[in-house]
Amino acid sequence: MKTMDFDVLIAGGGLVGASLALALRGSGLQVAVVEPVPAEATQQPSFDDRQTALAPTSRRFFERLGVWDAIESGATPIRQIHVSDRGHGGFTRLRAEEEGLPALGHVAPNRVLGDALQPALAEAATLFCPAEILDTHVLMDGAEADVRPMGRKVRVGTEAGETTLNTRLLVVADGMHSATREALGVGTHARDYGQSAIIANLRTERPHGGVAYERFTPDGPLALLPSRDETVSLVWTLPHDEAETAAQTWDDVTFLAELQAAFGWRLGRLESVGSRSVYPLAAVTAEAFATERAVILGNAAHALHPVAGQGLNLALRDVAALAEALGAVSVDPQVDAPASAIDPGDPEVLNHYAQARQSDYRRTFTFTDGLVRLFSNECLPLVAARNLGLTALDLFPPARRYLLKQATGAAGNVPTLCRADSP
């Protein structure tokens, strides 16, 4: 069985794994990526036709990686965010112009992100694809009285047979249902929201004008995001059974009529809908973000409710922070990072990274989970309070900017690769 040695081995070559490989370019670290599904395959979940809302921190991250120009050509800027509560009067609007920003974010098809990342990934890492990780265990080193983990042995299955990859650090970025995380013995805390999200693209009577709509309904949030060619991207949250019925059973006329009733007429008549997909929603958190010679990233570490579009943006801040912890990023934006002399799997490095990321995760989880809980409760005093809150946000700029700071990923200690002062 062939054996190869790497400094960093990434399980998963999707958006998160590919981004990390690119962030480690020039660090001197030898990087490998193991991915089961080729990027061009129709069943590749990371690079399908779903749309992703990218916060300004994510735009800066991709700028630093040198791939933003390729993404921007297929992305749609968000000029305004309109938040409302169905059946009640409260609403608020966040405008890029009023906040001195060129855009509050961008909406990009996952396929566009993949097309930008994949060519660069081939240059940044050794890619094993299609391939899957079969198992892993810690490699020990040292005298009998001072044995310590020095790396991980990872057994990988490829089309040509099995191979063994030794790595100083294993990064788990293979999704919410990660088999690699399970192989590490890291469990999860999960809570089913009792909801599923219907994803589809729509055509509307009126142009979207760069406005993203977040509308809260008793059944769950409903988002319409501006997209290319004056289409809009739908994320419609409903109870599981209702979502399956709406997506799989209703014809287009019924679907559009029910959606029109839920969303309203701000975009005029909803004229047509494309294919519909359904994704069950759950909050999933790994019991640890780091363990012996391993780090867990992306949905493998934390899967969030899609309200406010925080999931990938949080994951990219994780990637940026890990690259910085591994010495691949200079904290001075005017100075290039030298080749890393850090042992990437050093327990102190990994523990520091995991602890440092807890505050951003907790803040983002509380924000998204709190929105879902707040707007799904029809208790009249709470309904009145939240609508007063929405109105206050619309009238008082300081409160609005506080919300915007959280929604755009600018709260707390932002990693160097995502900062506004980065070149």
C-alpha cells in the first residue's frame, strides 16, 4: 500500500475545504485534499445551482485569495435588505448607500463559486478525487515515558485502490453528516427545527433592484434574494410535511399562488418557478472544534438555520482564522507571511484556534436561532414587541447599524483575511 506524507490533509473539497487549501498557498505547508465527488458531477452538493449570500467579510476573503474577480462576474450585489413580519406592520430596511458601503453583500450561485475555486485548488494542493477517507488513527512518537501524538495516519480509498496518507494535521470539512468527524470520535449536539427549506429560482413581474427580502411568517422565514438576469432565489421555510407537499405535489400555478399569499406583492406577480429542492433544517454543533491532530470546519463543525444567510460566511471566517493560526497569513497586511515554521497539528495551536472561534460561533448561532424563535412565536405581546423593534430599527440608525454589523460578519474579532483594512 502506497504511503505519502503531508502537513495538512483536508477531508472535503467543497467550498470550505477548497477555500482552506487556497488560503494555505505560499505557507510552505504541503496540502492534500480528499474529495469523493468530482466538481463537475451533477451530484456534487457543494457546487450545485443553489445561491449563497456572501457577506462583505467573505468578499474580502475571496479578494485576498485572488478569486473574487471570477466570482463577482457571476454574482449580484445586495443594495438593500427589507425585513418584514407577515400579517403585522413592523418592517425595517438596511441600505448600503446609507451605511457607506458599495453593497451589503452579494448573491452567487454555488456553481460560480466552484468554477472560481476549482482551478486554483488544483495548483494549491494535491487532490485525491474521487476518493474517500476509510479510517484514521493517531501516530505516536517519543520515548516510552514521553509518548505524544505526532500526526495522523489516514487510509484512503481511490479508484486505483487504497493508499495511506500521513499528515501532521487532519482538517474535517466534509459536511454536516461527516463520516470523518465520526471516525475521530467527535459527537454532535443536534436539534431538528421541524422545518425544511424549499429552494428554487423565480421570475417576477417587477425587477428586484438589488433588494433582498427576509419575510417572517408563522411557518418560518421566507427569503427572496436578488440574482442574475433579474431572477430571484427563493428560500421558503415550512414544516417538513408541508414543504415536501409544496415542492413535490403542487403544480407551478398552485405553488406560485401560495407563495404570493405568503410573500405579498412587493415584486409584483410571481410569474414562474424553476425546479424545487427540499432540505431539512437542523442546528448541529460538533462537541469539539479540535481534537488530537485534527480540526473540524464548516457544516461538520456547525450547521445553522439559513435565516440571514450566515452559514458559509461563518465557515469562511473559520477558514481565515485557521490559516492565520497556522502561520499562513501575516497579521500585517503590508507584509507577506513567511513560510510557516509552525507544526500545524500542535495541540496549543489547535486549542487556541478552537477557543478563539467560540465567541463568533456563539454570537452567530444566537443571532440566527434567536430570529427563528422570536418570529415563530405568535404570542400577542411578543408580536407587538418585535414589530416595535423592527420599526425602531428603521427609525434609529445606531440600532440598525448594530444589526447590520452582526448580519455582515463584522462583529467581534474579525480574522485578518476578512478585515476591511485588508488590501
